[in-house]
Amino acid sequence: MSSVPWSTHAVELGPADVTKRFRHGGRERCEREWRALTLLAMYVPGLAPTPLDVGLTADEPFVVMSRLPGEPLRGKPLTRRQLKALAAAVGELYAALPAGVLDEVPLRPGRQDQLIAQIHAWAPRARPRVGGEVGVAMDRGLEWLARSGMEGAGRPDVPRVFGPGDGNLANYLWDGSRVRIVDFEDSGLSDRAFELAEITEHVASWVDHPLDVASFLGEFDLDAVERVRLQDCRRLLALVWLFLLSFDDPENPRNPPGTAERQAVRMIGLLNPGSRPR
């Protein structure tokens, strides 16, 4: 997740290819997309689109890639088979790059420190605008953040992975037998706990047909440090989403009415040990 909440590009669909055209000034996003597609085509061909062309110096930078088969997993209940295929694709992506190659990949945007800074920037504007359970959840979340130790923390002592940087289930395509992945404009060096939290806490994972989070996370063999970090990352990402959803324009909403209030309940659930966010 980056601090830019909504669309940063346009997509042009051809019979066999896709052109992703970024807004003016989107060269870094375009570079990350092209880097990811090039590396993944080399080390895990078939998991992501094949890179075909790039226009980094264009006024609106673009990437042309192959068009993948399949339907997005967002907005539908997942079967056990689809859930396992999703976890398999995610795990394959995390482990895709050899250590020496991964060492050369820049850190992804929307990292822990950047999200915390964004929350602090949003809070003075957002908190006075909301009340009720959304306001209570914001206060609880900010209180947790202040004592969490996440702010000012160095690089976590967990294995590094290649992360896509976006947990939207619309980016995971099911073709009837496997899941493939698209959208790498926020990709880069990361860790499993943070990237898994990106998926479980994304609004797409619960606003329509909730992802079976326990079963999904159960497909990953996390060590003790990663499990603790996962809980903290889920809380951090949930707090980011609480702020984002509180900014939704009631006259032109992107999500169903009451989504911010539902996220407030989820936030409180994540902060209370033993309870489950809905």
C-alpha cells in the first residue's frame, strides 16, 4: 500500500496484451512495474505477465505486458482450492528471486515508517471529522501505535522477500487451475509479515465476501518473530485503512455505506487479543 489511495494509472486491454499507462510523473511506478515483470519472467515465468515494451521517458510512462487468463478473486467467495492456490502463488512470489538478485532490489514504497508518518499527517485532519465507533477506533489505534514500538524501529529481524506492495485481491487472477498475479507498481524489497498483512487487511479482502484469514495464513510457515510482526502489521494496515475509508466522499463513495464503521469494528477486534475482526 502506498500513501496515494486511489488509481494512479489507466489500463488498455488488447486481445493478447495489456498497456498500463501511468499518470504524468509516474516514472518511478513504471520503473518498479517493469523491474518486477522482467525479474519474474526470468525466475518464475508464468506467475506474472510477460514484459513486452516500456516507455519510461514518455510524458505518461507505460508498460506493455502479455494479457493473462483468469478472473480476479476480489468480490467472490473463495473455494478451498482457490484459497490454497492464492497462498501458493503468493508464496512463490515471495521466494521468486535468488538472494543475490533480491539484494539489488530497492525497498518497496509504502513501508512501515512511511505509513506511520502518513497516519500522523492524516490524524489532525481526520480525527475531528469523525465520531462514534470510527472515532473510538481511531483513538484506540493511535494509542496502540504510540506504544507499539513500530515507530522509529529499524529493519525487522525477519527474512527479506520480494513483495508486490498491494494486497488487492483484484490483482490475483484464477484461471481454473492456478492463480497468477498482476500490478507491481509498488513492488520491492519487503518481508512476509508485512505483505501478508497487506492482503488480509485490504478492504477487498472483507468488504464483500470475507477472506478466510485464518485458513489463508495457515498456509504459511511463519517463525515466532514473523508471527508477532504479522499481528503488528495487521494492526498498522488496519489503521491506515480506517483513515482511508473515513475520507470516502459520501456523495461519490467508493465503498458501500457503513464500510468505515465496519472497519472500526475490525480495528477494535485486532487490538483486543482473543477477538476476531469481522
